[in-house]
Amino acid sequence: MKESKLSKNQLAEIRARLMQDGTVFECFGKQWITSKSTYPSGDVHAIYSNEGFGKGMNVNKFGPTCVTLYTYDMLGNRTVGKFRYDLIEFENKEA
């Protein structure tokens, strides 16, 4: 884990990159990819595991320090998770 605290500008940059479609990043030792779909009612964001037919979660919100995710299982139970921005490392650092 990183021990350095990120500035507000760095957090805003990470949040903006995660809102883009097709961004690849690493967190919790796995590779993830973002997805953005546009509908008349608005944009829908999701994050998927970057392993073939990976599992995915929908984005509830992009908060100031983390992105909150959710999904439902076959029985309708909601599962919630979070990716903290300070734990995210992008594959393409200069983009």
C-alpha cells in the first residue's frame, strides 16, 4: 500500500481517468477495466475484472476519495465494495 497522501488535484485526476471508457488499472493485485455506456437517461459506469469473461460491478458514485461499486447476486442480495483512489495504479501512467 502507498503511504503518501494524495493531493486534491491528484485525486481529481484519478477520478477523471476512471470515468473514461476503457481505462485499465490495477488494484488489489488484479487488473480492472472501466466501461461507460451512454443512454438517454444518462451515463452508466461499470468496472470489470480484465480476465476474459470477468466479473463486473456497477458504479454507484465517484466520491472524493474512492469509487463505490455495487452488484446483485442471483437471489437479489446487494453487494457493495469500494476502490480507494490511493490504491489504484494505472497501466499507462502518462495518459
